[in-house]
Amino acid sequence: MKLHLVLLSLIMLTCCWGPSEFTLLMKLQQDDHMDKTLHGNYLIKELGKSDVSIYNLNMTFTTNSNQVFGYSGCNRFFGNFSITGNNIVFRHLGMTKMICNDESNRIEKKLFDVLQDVNVLLFSENGVSFAKNKTILLRATKEMQEDSLRIEYAASSRGFYKHIVITHKTISTETKRGENALIKACSSSDWERLTQALQEIDLAAIPDLDPPSKHHQFDAAAVARLTVKIKGKTYKTQTFDDGNPPKEIAKLVKEILSISENIE
């Protein structure tokens, strides 16, 4: 009986009075070898103590502009953030206005409530946690998707040719068929601009986007096409007039051309 009491006491001390998860994460922040930069895409796994993996919630942070955007269950959301030490504040949060079902609305509201409440940012080896004071409210893992994303833009007509291929490592621009492409490194700021524009597009809808004009069918404009390859899937637009893409992809196409034109 005495032994049982001792064992019970040890269990209670370990479970109830041992270091909390918050304390352990705070100690981990002292690891100088761990990346403590809030940047890139994160998949939200838990809100409070609830597993929300099935809802595919995500958030992307851009360090240069201190912007955050992502998917909240039905709508796209966006806003700003500021960091001081391990303290974080989200500001000017907004979202699109899609009609959602009750379950999506519930998850979306919970996520927004959490983002408005959290004030502590904690890094771990595979992601981040956000807390209010010492209570963990959100856990997310960093998505390593850069190597699986490839963006292509091609345009051609009689006497005109352009083929642009962009990955997180390089920007390749070919302006004459059969000749070597001009290649430069893709900077982190260029990649941020592209991925931010890409986040605003419904990839599954790309093949069905109607071109606003069809002058290319009569040789009155160069014929163009956008292709996005990600995680083993390929999304291609219909052909459209170079310089007049469907409005849904116009921002992305503008960024692609702007980045490509900076190659010397």
C-alpha cells in the first residue's frame, strides 16, 4: 500500500506539477541553431485542443511586408502582424465574403477569435505555436512545398516568343526558340510576391477560366498560356491574348512578367 501511494504521488507530480508545454517551448526558443523566422506557408493543425487538420486551414507569412494571408475554412483571409521578441500582434484582419455552411462558419470564427487573442509566438523544429499569455491556442506546421511548385508562362506569335519558368530557385526566360535561356536566381522577395498572388487563385478553376478576348485566334495578338505545377498536379489555363489574361490570374501574370523583365 505504501509503495502504491509513493507511485501515485510521483505520477501526480509529473502530470500536474511538471514543466508545462508552454515552459518547454519557451526554453526551446533559446536554441540558437533553430530557425526562428516567421516566413512561408504553415498548415494549421490545432485550434485550442481541437484537431482541425481536416479543414485544410493554412496561413502564409511574408517577412518583408509583415503580411499574413491564408484559408480559414471557407474564405481567404488577410491582414498584418508585428513581432517584438516572442510577442506577436495581428492587425487589420479581413476576409473574402463567400457563403459558407455552419461548420465552416464555426471553424472560421474560432480561428479569427484565436488570431485576435494570441500575443505570444513560439517556434518549434517543425512549425510554430501561438499562445495567449501561457495558454497555447494554435499549432501549425511549416509546409515545405517550394520544391514542388513550378510556374510557367508562354506566349508566341509570328516573330515573337517568350517562355518563362520560375521555381523557388531560378527564373528562366527564353525569348528565341532554340536558344539558351537567360537564368538568374529567384530572390526571396520575388518568390513571396509570386506565392502571395498564387494564394489568391483557385487552382482547380484555372482550366475553366474564360479569356476576356480572343484576338490570338485571328493572329491579332500573341497566344499565351499559364501553367502551374504543384505537388504532382498540373493546372493549365485555356489560351488567351498575351497582355490580356483572365482577371482571376491577372495579378500573377503581371508579377511573372515583371520579375522576368528584370533579367539582364
